[in-house]
Amino acid sequence: ASSTGAETSSVNVWTFSASGGPSVDGSNLDFAASTSPWTACSRTNTVPAPSIGVSIVYRYRFTTPLGSLFGMLGGANSGLDITDKAVMARNPTQ
């Protein structure tokens, strides 16, 4: 990923799939890998360490009358979009 979090090469993509993902501590995750072009065997530890970017987009859907209040204030009354991203060094050397 670039310093802004933009994709620069092939990426692994996980999408929502209720209980369709791998098992962790006896429970299946609600996300499953839909593409995995960047396999573990193709990774190397180089200097400087390559970066990895993670981007999360979450849509919270209102289930209480609070959504109507946001609609009156000019916002969307069906939900709230929450986004975040981070870029970190992989295998950083000490």
C-alpha cells in the first residue's frame, strides 16, 4: 500500500458471509476470503520492510428512533458509515 493507504498491487479481499469464514476458537468467522492472490509462500523479509494497508468500511444501521433524529438534522436516517485505514510495516527489522 502507498503511504495514503491506496492499493499498489494484488490484495487479499474478505467479504461478509454469515458463519462462512474460517473457524477461530470453535466459531466460524462472518467473513470469508473472496480473493487471495498474495500467498504466504511468496512473502519475503527485505530492508526496508514492505508495507501492508488495511481498510475497513462498516455501515451501522439504526435500529432505534435515533436514526430519525439524524434525518431531521440533515444526515442519513438509515445508518452511519464508519471508515478507517492504516498502513503498517510488515516484518520490521529491529
